[in-house]
Amino acid sequence: GAVVSQHPSWVICKSGTSVKIECRSLDFQATTMFWYRQFPKQSLMLMATSNEGSKATYEQGVEKDKFLINHASLTLSTLTVTSAHPEDSSFYICSASGVAARQETQYFGPGTRLLVL
Amino acid sequence: AQTVTQSQPEMSVQEAETVTLSCTYDTSESDYYLFWYKQPPSRQMILVIRQEAYKQQNATENRFSVNFQKAAKSFSLKISDSQLGDAAMYFCAYTPRGTGNQFYFGTGTSLTVIP
């Protein structure tokens, strides 16, 4: 149980285009979803937290207009990287919490590798 | 400030042996949760073990166990009978109860298992 999927797993795009990443909780209702960015050999850096039906809360230094987050349902959150540039190339990971009796535990998706050319 | 420290960037262990990864944290909260996550080369974060701070008993999951010392704010992970599949980056994480589940992660420990 507590499976989180992420799509796509790999994306290559041209500079200036937008890329959408989907995060789905497959077998539970995710009251909260989180988006992280991870650089090689580093820890996870929280970008934003989203609750279903509410606007996302962004961490300091994360551009809201650059990284659009939508949490339209209890099983789906999306991250859109708008007008992507090479410096946006990274590994993006989502997580979800909401499993009964383990509300505080985050379950992670497999991640999305983004390469902007 | 709430911080999580993993002082061992890299560790190695012989297959079938036991290894302990250390984690300390700083908090003024009394009720919180602690976690160890494993991130293998695939980069999928996998929950290894979870500890509730108000429980005295140390959590165990098969070959994985923790030594939770609340007064010392220490939360080490012991891996027994190490296997090649245990090779991964291990992250310690903390979240205070009732704060929206935001995690504070350590910097990670890279574990190598030597055959």
C-alpha cells in the first residue's frame, strides 16, 4: 500500500518550453502533497507544499510563477515548470501523505529527471 | 531551529555484517516523528523505518532497527546481516506533530556494501 506514481520519469525539452509533471497517489487519498528538487549527491530540497483545493505554499526562494503547482484532487498534484531553462534541469520528486493512522508519513514517487537543452 | 545532522557522509560494511548510521536532531518540540529513508541508485525514496517520539520502544523492521535516545536527540539506524541490496543513500528525517507534515532531512549517508 501507499504507492505514489510520477509521470513522466524522464523528460528532455528545449529552453523556453513548459513541462508538466504529474504526481498521483494510487491507493490512498493524499491530503497533502510535497514537491522536492534534488541535485546530485545532495539531500532533498522542499519546493512547495500543497493541500487539495488550496493554493500551494512555496518555500523561500522558489518562484511561484516559474513552478506552478496544482492539487486539484485528493489523488493528483501537478508541477508545471514554465519557460524552462537549462538551470531548471534537475531531479524532481513528489511525495504524499494522508494514509490513515500514518498521516505524518510521506510516501515518495519515483522522481522525474528533467533536462532542458 | 529544527535541524537534522548526519555526520557520516559515507560508510561501508562487509556483506552479512552489521552497520550503524548516526543521526542527531535539534528541536524544542516534545512530540514528533523520526524516519529513515533509503534512496538506491534508482533514486526512489523508500521508507525504511518510522519512530514516534512518545513511544519508548525502539522501532524494528526485519533487519533494520533504531536506537532512539530522546534526551540525547539521537536516532541511529542499525542494519544487521547487510546485503548487497542495502547499498544506497540513507536519509534521516524529522517532522513535528501537527505542523502539516513538513520534513526536515539530514544530508544523507552513502552506504557501500562490500561483497
